Amino acid sequence: MPHDSRTPMPPARPRRADARRNYDRILAAATAAIAEQGADASLEEIARRAGVGSATLHRHFPSRQRLLEAVFRDKVEALCATAHDLATDPEPGQALITWLRAVARHASSNRGLASSLIHGAQDGDPALGDTCHDLIVNAGQELLDRACQAGAVRPDISIIELLKLVNAISLATEHEPDAADQADRLLDLAVNGVRPA
């Protein structure tokens, strides 16, 4: 997906091999900890899981907010890559639904991540929320356009409406022990309203 030069991009990952490895390990550990414990997961526990000291964690991520932003950005990039892969699917309607399921799983596994980012925006990158939002909307819009052209979904549906629906489902299920399964089930129930009459 082409990048809009007016949208600020988040900082790049470290370049040195050892620094990049530590960064990636911290990010993976934080992603797992947030999925299990929510956005308030212990930074010390994240450092321990990553096999690094607290000083190394803080060198890469000077605040909890910066770490949450990196986790969120990483997940958004994965969702956009999934949309890009699905953009050539021979069944555009199913491709859209598959992507919406991925968005729902992402959102329900956040465990308070989005809310923490909103409340902590003054300590982090204020453009991140808008940047990630735009990336997700653009990725989904491409899939929705293809599905509409194929007659697989109603033409009066917007990507914003679909994303609000998925977000509502995710908020309703994020504290359930089987959040992703619950989100899938509710999305299944909603899909019949997306298909043409």
C-alpha cells in the first residue's frame, strides 16, 4: 500500500543487529504480555520474558506509552499486510469478511491497549492514532471496494461502519477468556446484515 507522504511515519527500528534483536524480543514479549494481562502488564515482567534488563527495555522504549505505541503499530502493520494479501483473493466478499475477522481478533486481544493509548496520548506520539487509523481504513476500503464491485456486499455500507461494528464486538468480548472465539461468533451473526438482500 503506498504511503501518503503527508502522514508522519513512526520511528524506524534500530539498525545494529544486537539492538534490533533486543527491540524485536521486547516487542514480542510485550505483545504476549498485553494479550494475557492487558495494557498494564508489568514492564519488569516484559523485560524478563524478553531476556533483557530493565535498562535495555527503557533504552528502546523510554515510557510505557512508547512501548504500547510500538505494539499497536506492529499489529496495525500486520493487519494492513493481511489486507494486501487478501486484495487478490478470487472471492472479494469472503476476503473482506476474513479481514474483518482478523481485525476483530486483533482488537479483542488488545486487552485495553487502544484505551491506554488514547488516555496516554499526551506522553506519546499524538499522530500515531491518526496514522494507524488511516492505515486500517485505507486497507479495509480496498477490500470493501472490491467486494462491492463483485456484488458481494451492499453498496451503501462504509468501511467506517464495518470497523465500528468490529470495534463494538471487540469491546464487548475483550475481557472474555475466549475473546477471539466470542468475537468470531458475534461477527458471524452480524455478517448476514452485510450481505445483499
